[in-house]
Amino acid sequence: MKKFRGIYLKNENEIGLLREAGRIVAAILEELRLQVAPGVRTLEFEERALELCDTYKVKPAFKGYLGYPYALCCSVNEEVVHGFPSERVLAEGDLVSFDMGVVYKGFFGDSALTVPVGKVDDVAGKLLAVTRDALFQGIDQAEVGNDLYDISRAVQKYVEGRGFSVVRRFVGHGIGKNLHEKPEVPNFAPAGAQRVSLQPGMVLAIEPMVTAGGPDVEVLSDKWTAVTKDRSLAAHFEHTVAVTKNGPVILSVRD
Ligand code: MF3
Ligand code: CO
């Protein structure tokens, strides 16, 4: 596979396979979204996600990755990312984030979204909308010739301009035949980083993680669950996006 500054460039055929992986992730997340309601145990989403992987004949990408024990990341309220599906029961007013990855014919798809449980308060509602919109602000910058960090800056500006914080500890990433490839895609302008001009064939998982309080996170004693240090609410949206001559193409969507 061709490389530009250590970043794999995918050809049309490879982008087609990533598109199929992305389509399947999107279909799974849509099913999970429809299942969200007060009273649902978060392990039920894991069970459904595994069933759907069978249905679509894909492998879950996260299970076993660096020892992560589940197919799905399910993070509630102050949990930012990498929450474990558990016996926890969702309550009205919660925010639940699903992050799902699959492998299709050796190619990865990765996407996340945050869903309100029943009716949520104004801050939670605004946090959801700002995080989702920040993702699309970032995606809009995924144009050939732009700087990679134009994506980062767009996300950060959008979020901070609305009074929320971007998480710095976790970042987006290149994706292809591996879940995590170069480059890192931060949601903030990294100090002293060199320009990386975006090339056709780059495929990026852009994933703003946003909090209603400060940007700091800590990882719980389970070694995975990342929570906001101040226990403020968090949201997470992610798409797998191809940089093409015709502009950004979101791969992790249904048709
Ligand atoms: N979307 C996340 C990421 O890109 C999920 C990884 S969870 C893990 O890093 F278990 F696979 F690490
Ligand atoms: Co990701």
C-alpha cells in the first residue's frame, strides 16, 4: 500500500472495503440506538452487538484488542470512552455513548455516537448537539491539501466557542487494515506539530470527545473506563472518513 509520510494511502478498491465495514458499523449502531430506553441493562447492547456481528459476518474489532474484554464500548454520563457494558440499568436523563468497530475482509470500520436516554436536561442536550456538530466541522476540513490539524482546530474552536472542553488524552486515528494507524487526529491544535498535508486515499477516524466541564480525564481501576476528572458529563461522536479528490466521504454511514 502506498504511503505518504508514514500514512497508508488506500486505493479505490480498499476504500470500497472500508466503506462496507463502515456501513456495517453504522447499521449496528443504528440498531443499538433504537434499543436505548430507561430500564435497559447496558450488557444487552453488547449481546445485540455480538448478534449483529454474526448477522453481518464480521468480527468485532475491539474485543481482545490490547485486552479490551468486549465488542462494544458503552460509556454512561461522566464516562468518556471505553466504558464496559455491565449490569448497569439506564435511567431517564442519562447519556449513553456507544463506540463500535468491526473487521470486514481485513478492513476496519469504527464509529461512535452518544444517545439521550428519554428526556435529558438542557446541558446534556446541548452537549450532544455540540459534539455531533463539532465532528461535522472537523469532517468538512478533511479536504485534499488542507492540513491535518485544520480538522483538529475546527473541532476545538467549535467546542470551546460553545463553552465545552475537548478531551486531550484520547485522539482520533488513521484506520485501514489496522484499527489504529498513523496519523493521530487530535481534537485540539497540538503545540509545535508539523503540517501534514491531506492526500487522496487517507482514511481517518475523527472522534471528538467533549465534556461539559474541564478537559481532564482519569482511568478507573478496571484499567479501561475513562471518566471526566470533575465527573462532568461527556459525549463522543466518531466517523470513519476518506479523504478523496471529490472531498471528504463518510464511510461509516448507511446508504
Ligand atoms: N473508537 C475507539 C478507538 O478508536 C475505540 C477503541 S476501544 C478498544 O480507539 F478497546 F479497542 F481499545
Ligand atoms: Co476510533
